[in-house]
Amino acid sequence: MDKQLNKQLFDYSTNEKTEIGVLSDTHSYIDASVTRQLKGCDLILHAGDIGSMSVLNQLHQITNNVICVCGNNDTTGQWDVAEHEELKKIPHSAEISLPGGVISITHGDEFFSDYDNWHAKLRATYPSSKAIIYGHSHRLVCDQNQEPWVLNPGAAGATRIQKHGVSCLRIQATMTSWEVQEFRT
């Protein structure tokens, strides 16, 4: 299936202010430090490699507003058979209208083959966004040197965290400004 065709659109733009939690690469487990950082968020974005419905269920305990995309490990071969129908409903990309702009979210693995141009490719694919969220690398990145910003929350689980640790992001979006906070353990 063409990943660009499997995109969902969401609109939170009428909110005066939106607190957004951003995580990725949980691989069926969310570190408790990440769930603590996400408490109080109006919206949670998961940039793929979710691993199981238990992760999404945990996020729904924080807020009903959870938007996620599939990662390269979110496949029927890696998810429990009983969760395959739910997995099929998860898009490969999403666009979220927020106060002051749009966030586009993708796992980003299809852009990874050329690491040196990864951010340029993301910016070229989502040029009208204020920010682009991606995962895959398990490394926290906040490239705000130009718009659209390119943000990777790093890994929020227990897989490939030895070198960079567990991390996530919070974004506060208003009509006049956006602020990104990094959290790492």
C-alpha cells in the first residue's frame, strides 16, 4: 500500500492552547518516566513502532486524544494475532491542525536510506507543516533551525536505549507561539 495514500487528517485548530505529548519507538513497552511526562497532555502523538495495543491503551488512560502512525515494526508478523484488526486501522502518516500550524507525523523509515538528507527529504515531503514528527532512529532530535521543524522524540520504550536513554517531547501550541520541551532519562 502506498504510505502517502494511507494518511489521516485531524483538526484541533480551534483550541486556544494545546499541550501535545510526543513519543515513538515503544516496541510494546512505555517507560514509566515517559508516562509521567505525558500526564496533563491534551493530545498524544506516537510516531510508530508502537508494538501492541497495550501501549495505546496506556496512552488512552492519559487522554482520549491519541494519534499514532505505523512504524516499520508495526506489522502483523510482530503484533499479536488478536490485535491485527486494530493494527490495520493505524495510518502510515497523519496531519494534525493545531493552533498556529500543522504537525505532520510519520515513522520516517522510508526517508532513512540517505541519513545526511533525512531532514531535507522530510521538509520536502511536508512543506506546509510547522513541525514534522518522525521516529525510527531512537535518537531525540529537535531541528528548529528552519520551518518546518523536524522533531524526533527518541525512544520511549526499552529497545535500543543504551546509548541515548529514554526520551519524549512536549509541545505547547498556541495561535502565536509553539514551544518544544525535551525530556530524557
